[in-house]
Amino acid sequence: MIYSVIVDIAASEVDRIFDYKGEGLQVGMRVLVNFANRKTEGYIVEEKLTTDCPEEKLKTIIAPLDDYPVISQDMLELGAFMRQAYHLRWVDVLRLFIPAEMRAGRVKTLSKRQAALTGDNVDEILNSLKSNAVKQRALVSFLYKNGASMCAELNAQFGNAALNSLVDKGFVRITEIAVRRTPYKDLNGEGNSRHVLLPAQQNAVDTVLANLQGRFLLHGVTGSGKTEVYLTIIEKIVKSGRNCIMLVPEIALTPNMLKQLRDRFGDNVALLHSGLSVGERYDEWLRLKNGEAQIAIGARSAIFAPLSNIGAIIIDEEHDSSYISDFNPRYNTLDVADFRAKQHNAFVVMGSATPSLSGYYAANQGLLTLIEMPKRVNRRPLPEVEIVDMAKETRSGNRGIFSRLLAERLKQTVESGNQAMLFLNRRGYSSFLMCTKCGYVAKCVDCDISLTVHREDGMLKCHYCGKKYYMLSKCPNCGENSFRQGKIGTQQVVDLLNNMFPDVKVLRMDADTTQTKESHGKILEAFSRGDAQILVGTQMIAKGHDFPKVTLVGVLDGDQSLHREDYLATERTFQLITQVAGRSGRDEATGKVVLQTYTPTHYCLQLAAKQDYNGFYKKEISLREAGCFPPFCEIVRILYQGEREQECIDDLTSQYAELTNLKARYPADFMYMDKMRCPLKRAEKKYRFQILLKLSKNNLDSLLSQIYAVCDNKKKNSVQVFVERNPQNLS
């Protein structure tokens, strides 16, 4: 038999099929092959009877690496779709489908030794032992009473010698058993909790289940009960014998959703995300692969869960930019979900309080079924949002980060025994360190980015590549010891709050405090228990959380994402403010929100304060149409990066000339084209340049295939060229 193999080497030169001989193997298996005079892993993607390769050159597959296909046929079809849609290499796609640690045998099933009595007649065993063999006799009695037990436990209690002696005498048998590594073992719900659906929730469930192959956009305000809709839909699908995938945008949101899913479905839920340990991720993937769990939950990568017979894919907070991968391999999770749903005749439900403009536009065009949930559960009012003009605060002498109104509201909240959340999407202590004498700014040596001050560990950190530097005691440029720091980060906010309220416990949630696997859940659980009255955080706290005692939300810098040179800036700002405001007043007490800004009259902030999504959509979509931005066109970015600046420029210049010729052939389809340095000029030792294109949708597929062909024709192997469609980050 001839097997077509993709070798596990990430190089464009070998991004093609190689034929090998073999017997008794299956498509989707990982195999060990001889490639370029060395043993290399690969994936079987096709089985056939003949080959164009000469018989004398055809090598034989050395061995399978697993006893089952790790990649199913439908996943291979998904891989082919992703290759074409996003111009990816085969190996980069296939690596998405299995736990990374499976490659090179870095993870295996965990097994432990278990001991059990070989016979049922315990009296006979005890009579065979000497009376002074106290530990052996006690161990036999223990096994008789408790049944098979782990050897580690028995050794600790009775000693190795006692156990080994009983094994040698034939009274005890030791076997190896597989042990499952379970993430968040202690994260379990109350047990089978259900809520009676309100009319709006029931309508949403009925609308979805009436058409099991549709695409739905669930637009529900914060606190409208979207999660209960998701759980009810999953329950119906699982009862019908089909499987489900549930996606959340951030790892920080998985503990809460996992708890609710386990509460409803018990051990039928498996968690997949990059924050798990090596063993946990492998075991959860294997449970899904073997059919031991029907529900996969996780962040973006969970869309590749190895499930068959999928009935539903649910994407919470569908607007979130994290669903679009902005590093290799680049892909859009929503597109992948649509493809998998079509493969399995399943439906997709995308939910959000602030849907993406593209998604809402598609719903208005009839491409999605729109379901509206405009009221909070039990008709609780949306929080009252007060806008504070920080320019006025400054002119009146208040130069601190807290406005007088926010400080007063915080005091009232603390004294009443309620909780507050403060949102600032900037971690660290301050955003940069500058010499006041010569203007020197501390920057990362590998990236064109200023270093952030982290006072807790006395370091300067690059938030792009993660490199750390010692804090400066004097300026390396002029030798002076006179520094000023940039904008305040979450660390400094906590310090200020501790000074304002010395007897109040404050928690912080950002990328620095959530580096360990279970840190997200521990912080959220502590705040939910009331261990702290104030939670300070970045966008991790902005969505998906439900804390009944939170009656105040403070947005410390409403302008942070508003004035960026990006057509998505106003949309992201509206979404962030609306989402974080929605954390307030979700129980009986009325919620309040203080929104601090230097541009209080901006339409984005005014409409966010009113929680007026439809008003914002109408305003923003008209501006998008007038300026011809997505969804009315396709933006394509071609990114060039390499360690030698001139080589990047050479490749860019050459391909720009080819694209100029292409533009001349299709003048009506090229609305814009230009080449430039990236705003982030250098990152992780690589220089960065880009070509930006704005394309009509009329002839898009043909244009993209020709653009991909141009990008493949590069001069230098040392230059990386990536094509991004509608990128979420143009820096």
C-alpha cells in the first residue's frame, strides 16, 4: 500500500506530500519515516494504490507512533479548507489538531501501580503468615476491607518490604492502571441546578432548536441570561446523542463556565486550553477522542476538539478579537466553526451583548438568524452610567487617577458592604520610564517598544516578548538619576487603593497575577466569596463574570483604546465599556458605573453610557460604508519580518512591484494599496514591514489566490511572509 505523508517539518520547501510504502496503517495516523537521512515524524493524509515516485526511491514507513489515527478524516478536510482560506502550510494546520506534547513523545498516558489480594479467603492468607509479621498482616486486612489500593499509599502506611514480601508469596497482585489527570479537580458545582427559562430565553432556545443546521446571533444585554440559554441548548443536543463545543474568548472565563457545565453535565465535560498542564491537556483531548466526554469547552483552540457527530457549536462573546489568531498559523475561529458545523450538519450559536459590527450586519442581511434578548433577567435595570470629564478634574486641581465622583462612590460602596470592580486595560505599575534630563526612554533591545515598570519585583518588562531588565538606578545615556514614569497601570492602582482604604482587601487580576494554571479561578472565587471588596483588572474582568454584590464599576481610562489609528478602535472601545459596565447591578441592588474620560462628548462613549448598541451600530456602520471598511470590503495585510532589515525591504519591494501589476489588471477591485514600516518596527529581534490592501469583495477569491502566489515567490528564506485577512491588530 502507498501512503501519502506530510512530514512534521515547518518549512515551506517541504510543504507537500511525500509517498511511502507500508502495510496495515490508516489515514490520520502519526508515523515515523526516514526523511532527508534522518528519522522524522509525519502524518498520513491519504492512502492509495499507485504512486508517481520511482520504485527504487520509494521508502518504507518505519513504524506507527500510535495505535489509532490521531486525526480523523473530517479534520483532514478541515485542514484542506484552512490551507486554502488562510494560505497555511499543511504541517502548521495539522499541529493544531493534536496536543503539541504528543509530538516527539513528550507526553503519554499516566499509569500508577495498584495492589489487590489474589484470593478471597483472607483467613487462609492470614494463617499462612507468621504471627510476628505485623505489617504484612495489617496490609492484608487493609486490602480485604478497602479493596484494590494504590501502591504509593500502601508503601507509605505499611512500608515497601511488607508489600514486596506479600507479592513474592503470591498473596498480592500488582497491576498498572491508567490515571486521568483532571484539570480544576475541586471546581464542581452545586449539582444539577436548573432555572425556569423566562419567555425571552425560551424563545431563543426554541428558535435555535427549530432549525438544527442554522447560524444564529444571540444579541442579549449583559445579565439577560444568555448562559442559561447555552446550557439548555447543550442539554437538548447531548440528550439526542450528539456532541457540543462551547467556546469562550479567554482562559480567565473557563473556570466559571466549566463549573456551570460540570454542575449540569458532570464528567461529560472536557476542558481544552493552553493553560493546562501537559498531561491534563493530553488526557482531556483523549477523553474527547475516545468518546468519554461529549462536551468540549475552552478558548480558541477548543474549536479543534477531536469530536465526531457534532450537533452544536456555541461561541460566547463572539465579538472578541481573541477568536482571530494573529500569529502563525493565522485563522478565524468563526470561519472554522462554520466549516465544522457544515461537515456535521450542526448549528452555530454566537452570543454577545455587543456583537461585532460585521456579525450584526450579516444578521441584518439575512445571513444569520438574529435573536434579541433586550432585557435583563427579572427585568433588573441596566446600571446607571455617569461620565466624568477628567480634563475638568485636572483644571480643578485633581491630578490623581480617581475622579472625586469615583472616590466618593468607592467610599459609599465599601461602607455599605458591597463590592466594586475597577477596569484599567494596562498592567504593570507604569507604562514607561523616562529620564527627565535627556529624554531617554528605556526600551527592549529586541523590540521597538518601551519597557513597563513593574515595582512588585523591581523589574522593567517588555510586554511583547516578555524579556525582563533590572530597574535603572541612573540613566545609561546621561548618567543622571532623574526619572518620570508613564501612565498608571493596575499595580499602581492597587497601591493607591490600599492607601485610600487601608482596611479593605483589594485583589488584582491581569496577566501578571494569572500566570499559573488555576490562578484565574482562585482570584474569581475569592472575590465571589467576598474575601475582597475591590477587584482591579484588565479586560480579563470585563466580560462573562457574575458577582451579585458588585454595585459599582469604575472605568479609569475610557480613552485608552479610543484614539488608535485603527478602524476598529471605536468598536472595541464601545464593546469594552459596555461589557465592563454590565458587571454592575446584576442582583437586587441597582448598579452604578463611573466612566472617566478626556473626551466626554465622543459619540462612542455617550452611546456606551446609554448601553445603546443599536444606536452605535447605526452610526458606526454608516461610517464604515462611507469609508469602505469591513464588512464592505476585505482588508489584507502582508507582513514581512526578518532579522536583516535590507532583506525584508528587498522582498517587500519585489512583491510590491508584482502586486502593482496585479492592481493594473484589476483596477476596480483594488481600493487601496501601500507599503510601509509596521508601527511596531521591530519585535523579538525581527524587523517588520507591511503592505496594506483594501479589496473589493466582487472578485475576492480569485484575487486572494493570486496574492498568495505572489507572496510565495520570495527571494530570501530568512524573511517570513504572512498574509492576514481583516487583521485585528495592524501594529
